[in-house]
Amino acid sequence: MQALGAVIEALRGERALAEGLALGRLARDWGRVVGERLGAECAPAALREGTLVVAASSGAWAGQLRFLAREVARRANEVLETEAVREVRVVVRAPGGTGW
């Protein structure tokens, strides 16, 4: 039998769980990362092996995000208080996709 805190700490060390927790934190604080206006047009979609995938609502917004990719990575790392994001990849959300 182990203490609950020890089990949670062990799970947090697993990459998939750690990345999922980081992605959730980014989603919660997304406005701090990209600002409110841009945040209304995009959302963090995945975080895998240092690559943050951001889904944009259109090609125009995707272009804006690509231009700001380094700044997005820097601010995401500030929010996460780690260097988890090394690269930002931008994709356009499929037409008819649901909200963020």
C-alpha cells in the first residue's frame, strides 16, 4: 500500500500524463499565452515531445500564429513554469469542427 501523494507523483512523471496536465493548464490560461483576441481564434490541441500543436480557426489566423510561434512558445513556457514547449506547430481546424 502506498500513500496517494506518492502514486500521483509517480503518475505525473509519466510523459503522456505530464503532457496532458500541461496541455490542460495551457488551455485554462490560453488568454495569457496569446491574448484574448487571438485566443478566440485558436486553441492548444496537443503537446507531444516538446511540440505544442495549436489549432486555428482559419488559414489567416494560422498565418498569424506561425509568425508569433516563438513568442507563443516563450509565453507557454512562462505559464507552465518549465521549458516543456520547444516548438509550435499550427494547424487549421477542420470546417464544421466544434468549438474550442
